[in-house]
Amino acid sequence: MAVRELPLFPLPDVVLFPGRPLPLHIFEFRYRMMMNTILETDRRFGVLMFDPVKGEIAPVGCCAEISQFQRLPDDRIKMLTLGQQRFRVLNWVREKPYRVGLVEWIEDETPDTDLRPLAQDVEALLNDVVKLSAKLTDQKIELPDDVPDLPRELSFWIASNLYGVASEQQSLLEMQDTKARLDREAEILGSTRNHLAARTALKDALR
């Protein structure tokens, strides 16, 4: 079991997934200090979802690696980070001047069946949702070209694009079963599709 100390950055209602970008604007003094230290080492730190309602920090997060940064006047830093592997916090090493935790890396279990047919079904649902959204809003909405087709990577991509449901994203991040994650996303996308289809039908009927 690989364990290491990692500087930790709790962010309100933000859940980072492996392979996904996260732009950040660092202005708070303790986090400027943290980033300056990280930039001198391996450029990696942990992002954890902070629930402002419960006042709790999630136990599972995702490691971020700084890919680009720009120093602004008054020491603020703008940066682009990319999600790497997930981790679980074993314990807090210290809380000041910024949080550092002892973490263990976590991975999805190796699936015992071929998940590509399930991934294709989930992607078809995603396409339906995008088409219905475009029709309903009379806008041109298309999926980007970089949607992954590998099951695990697709499951992270979809989870990272579920907006406004940080607690749902957090539970998807914590899952270590790709099939369970894709199944849950199929449920979410299926109910979204049905909802959008009903609204589109109503809109058509009223024309």
C-alpha cells in the first residue's frame, strides 16, 4: 500500500476527477504559501470537497498536478491543474499553516466483465441528453471531441460534468467499481433524458 504525505486543499463543492482539468485562482495567504512550496517540489497536492452546509471535509479526494501557472501582482497565482490518482486521507499530519495529510492511493478494482457495451450505452444516453438540451434551448450544443471511450475514463468524464450536485459527484469519486459508477451515471442520465424529453414534447405541443 503506497502511503505519502500530501498538502491538502479543501474547496467548497468542488470534486476533482482523474484526467480532468481544474483552473484555480490562489489568493489566500496560506494557500499562496502552500503553492509556492509545491512549485519547488513535485507540483502535486490533494483536492478535497468541502461541504459548506455540513462544515465537513470529504475523506476521499483526487491529487492535482500543476501544469501551468502565472504569478499575478500582490502574489496571487493563477494556475491550471490536472487530476491524477485518487486518495483516501488516513490522518491529518498538521493543519497549519495549511493542511497536510497522510494519504493512501486508491484505484478501481479490475472488472471481471467487459464494460465496453455498458460504456457505449451510457455514452448513447449522454448523446440523447445533449441533443434534447440543444432542442429545448434552441442552441447548438455538442459533445467535445475529447470524450473518452474507455469505460473507467468515460465514467470520470461524465462524473466531472455533473454540475450542481457535489455530493453525488463525491459518491461517484469514492466508488472503486467502474461498473457501479457507470450504472449510477446511466440512472442519472436516463432520468435527465426522460425529463428533457417530456419538456421537449410539451414545447412542441405548444407551438
